Amino acid sequence: MIEGKPGTGVPAWFERALAWPAESRFVTSDGVRLHYLGWGLEHRTRPGLLFVHGYRAHARYWDFIAPYFADRYRVAAIDLSGMGDSGHRQAYSALGFAADIAAVIDDAGLGPAAVVGHSFGGARALRAAAEFPGRIRHVVAVDSICRFADSPPSSASPPRRPRTEPYPDFASARARYRLTPGQPCDNDFLLDHVARFSLRPVGQGWLWKFDPFLPPGPHEPDMGGLLRGLDVPVDYVRGEFSAVVRQQDAERTVACLRHGRGPIVVPESYHYVMLDQPLALISTLRALLTPRP
């Protein structure tokens, strides 16, 4: 657990991150309005860096990570379609999410960008690198599921059926916020932050932002060919106690890559590495994003 400043319960590093205000922007892709956040986008000569969240999550999961890169990069964090403050689609696909990533890279002028993706977002970043190679120069996948044709069924619990009836007030909704899959997390101030941006007012109540019609567990059935075909550097980061990605699965993913490194294991972290060990993740990403010789 990260200790906070006396009297606040919130550590100084977190306050410093939030003191760097994010700029909200929108771009339309295939008829859907996508939202993203930007830090330091005015620095046109700096390299681009994009953060991609996980399933049913949103860009604000990176609020306390992304600002620590804005001194040397033009940084953005996307809300994938159907999640966060982006619009919803009639149907969702791996290629559609990859196109979301490409659209934000183009609109923010990040390309060729380094892309950091967590969980579902890491796998979508790898798909985007395959489909839009000129836009992405480097991928860091953080505890991301890359399935193969012979992969065993996931041992993680399936996503809970989303509630479609609004909660009567924000406090009631916040009390029901849970990480999926479930895991311990000692940093309550980070959970409070991401939970606050996971909800939207609906009439007289509050409801989750993500589209309740997102398909459950939308993983590609076999990414082996995609991984072997990638010609960009890919780094793989895993949480030590992750219940989503086993060490042998992470090793298999890296072995398929032409230019892969890892898995780099972040100690004392579960699947949500940015919530469990945010400072360790920042340090890890800083090292990995340094250009390779």
C-alpha cells in the first residue's frame, strides 16, 4: 500500500499527476464519436505515446500514469468505442477497436506512436500494429490475454451481467464498483478515482458508462499468426500475482514475437498493475520506452 500525505490519505505523486490537467478531445471514426485525453499535445516535435485501457474500463485509468511521460512525449489516452465517454456501436470487433486506436493516433498527431495497452487494450494494440503498421512503432502489452488455438479455457470468472437500471444515487453506485476479475487492491484512493469516472448520470440516478451490450470476453480465438507477423518491438509486462495471465502464457506470447522482450514481471501486483504498483509501472515503462539500440 502507498502511504498518503498526513491529513489527506493521498500521496504527493498522485496529486502531482492530477495537477497536470488533461485536455479532452473527440474524433469520429466509422460514424462513432471517440473521446480521448491529451497531455502535452502542443509539443509537435516530441514522439507520440498512446495509452489504451482494458475491457469495460476507460481512459481515466491512466490519469496518474500518463502525466509522468508528458515531459518528453505527446501523450494521449483513449476511450475505446462502447466504453468511457466514447459512443456505442451496433457491433464490436477486434478490427473495429484497432481502427479506434488508429483514429486517435491520427487525430492527435502521435504517429508513429508507442502504444501501451492494459489487458484487453494490449491485445487490441497488437491488432492495431498488425492492421496499421505505419502508425505504431512500439507496443507495450501489460497483462494482456493473447489466446492461441489450443489455449485452455480461461480460469478467470466471466464478466458479471451489467446492471441496466440506474442506481438511485452516486454513493449507491460507487459502493457496487468492483474490479473484474476480482482481486485485492490496497490503494483505495486509486479505486475511488477510477470508479468516479466509471459512472454517468442517467435521469435521477447513476449508471455505468460502458455499453451493456459489449460482448463478454471478446478475445480473438487465435493470435499466434498475428504475433509472428509483427515487425515492431513488443514488450510484455505481467503482474506477479495475475489471475488472468499465467507466466507460461506470457512466455509463449513473447516467444512468438520477432522483436519481443519479457515477460517483465512487476512484483506484488495483480492484473491491474497500474492500481497495485503504479510507481513501479511508471519506472518499468520509462525503461522500456527508451529507444532500443
